[in-house]
Amino acid sequence: MLLEKYNLKTIELRNRMVRSACYEKMADDDGFVTDRIFKLYKDLAVGGVGLIISGNTLVHRTGFTVDKILCAYDDKYIAGLSEIASVVHKEGGKIALQLTHGGRQSVPELLDSKENIAPSAVYEPFMRAMPREMTEGEIWEIIGAFALAAKRAQKAGFDGVQIHGAHGYLVSQFLSGYTNRRDDAWGGDEERRFTFVGEMLKAIRKEVGDAYPVFIKMNYDDYMQGGVTLPEALRTAKRLQSASIDAIEVSTSMYESKVKTARPKILEVTDEAYNRIAGMEFKKAVTVPIMVVGGVRSKSVAENILKEGYADLISFGRPLIRQPNLPALFEKGTERAACISCNGCMNYRKLPYVMCVQLNKHP
């Protein structure tokens, strides 16, 4: 099943393998496409992955999470983004642009105001910053920014967009009771915490239409006291389906969570696919396609996830950093990815760009 074609709304994928969004650190200082990032996406497309989800792409200047990040907050970025979409299509692939705003997990030094904004003023220990609570006007401005960025992706030829609603970034912050402590239309209970993403989906649909594929990545558990847990996440998934989402990628955790998003030392088959049980619960709760990311390294494990109904699509992150041709290798009979989950590729502050440190022998 892993290597069979799959129809994801209007997109015909050549297989069920998804490149989950991974920060590249390959844009230039102003967020434009470079030769290096162009080559990365060409290599992924040549390597045979069914759907590429781009690295996190900034929708508004108030949300910089990292430097050298792809940007889509202005029409000036459309031309460069269209080059990425074109090369992916030329090599037989499909690609969605991931739309991101960091909120309280933004880097203050990268912001014009040097001040993080967030649903509520909840201290962020990794950024060592106390964010300012967003005003009503700022909330609507960011909703509009997501919608306009989706329109730019469509104009650039991307096959769809993915809202980054996981890992403690802004959308995740609105959904989570740990970070959203408002008592107004945008927070106070589970239903009101959904308002931000619900209004965002309405705004995106107004810009791109009903036929354009719109996905979301979301946490099934924040692993934070007062945060999202699986039962609430499943109710959110049902609301997302009603609000016109086309697929859900299931992930977990925030920067400060004790349980990490990308777990290290996935060395045995029993270590793999640590989010698959949550994936099956999502499959039971909604009818839209479910993508599961997290520690899948073996072709047989991926096949089992599909055959046993844990998910409809399998997302790979770190393995495709080391082996962008992993789908082609699976097709030729390779059983296991070479990635050893050392997480060296995630030490991006010390790396010139995101790479496999085992392969490149980079400190």
C-alpha cells in the first residue's frame, strides 16, 4: 500500500509517502528562494516522495521562529516559490506550502518590535520571553495574513497548503488551554479556543476557493498541564472537518514539553511510529485522510500502519533529510531508512543549514 497511488482531494499522489515539513535554513536572509533550497526540493521530488510539505513558511513578520526561513507574507515571494513548485511538478511530485507563525515561540531578536505576541501572556522559557497578549485587531490581521499567504501559494502553483497548528506555534497556542488563557471570543473554553483556526479556515477558503486542498498539522497531546489532550484533540478534529479541512497530520508536543516531538534513538522496530495509536483514534473520529508522523523508519512498519488502519498516509521527516531518495530505495527493496535519529540535524543554530550530520560529518 505504501507505494500505491493515492488521491488526496484533487491531488493524485504517486505513493502514500509524505515529506513532513522540516525547517531547511536555506532561504536567504530576506526569506527568498536560493539555489540550495531549490536543489533540496528537486532532490526530494526526484527521490520519489508522493507529497512534499515545505518547511515552515512565514505568513507575517511578527512570527519569525528562525532565521533564513522561507517567507510568503508579501507578493514579492511568489516568483521564487513558483520555481520550487515548478521543479517538483517537473519531476513528478506534488507539494504543499506549510503556513506558520511562531507566536510566543518566535525569536524576539528577529522581530521588528523585539516583542513576541501570543493569545495570552504566558512566559516562554526557550525564547526567554514574556509575550504580549494579542489585541482583537492583531488577531484578525494574522488571520488575514494566513489567508493571503495561502492565496500566494496557490498563485505560485503549489498543490495545496498546510496550516501549522502543532508544536506550540501560534495556531497551536490558540487551541491549547495551557497557552490560551483568554476569556473572550478567542478563548475561555474549548469551543472559543477553536475560533481562531475556524475563522482562519473561512478566510483561506474565501481566498482560494473550496476545491483547493487545505491541510493542518496538529497536536494530539501537548504534554503540558492544562494543554491539549487526546479527547479534546479528537473533538477539534471533528470541528476541523466540519470547517472544511481536507487532511490532518497528527503530531505532538511544544518546545517546552518533556515528551519531545522528534524522539531520538529510534533504533528498533519497537521504537518506531510512536504516534500511530493516536492516528488510529483520529481515523475513528473523522473521515478526512490522516497522516501520521513520528519515528517511522521501516517499510514494513509503514505498511502495517496503512493495512491496520492507523493512518492513510505516512509522514517522514528526519529520514528524508539523510535520504531524499528513500521512496525510490523502498521501491527497490530497501527495508529500513539509514537515519539513526541522532537529532543532529535539529541542532540548526550551529549548522550552516539543516543537514544529516552523520552523512556530512559536520560538528
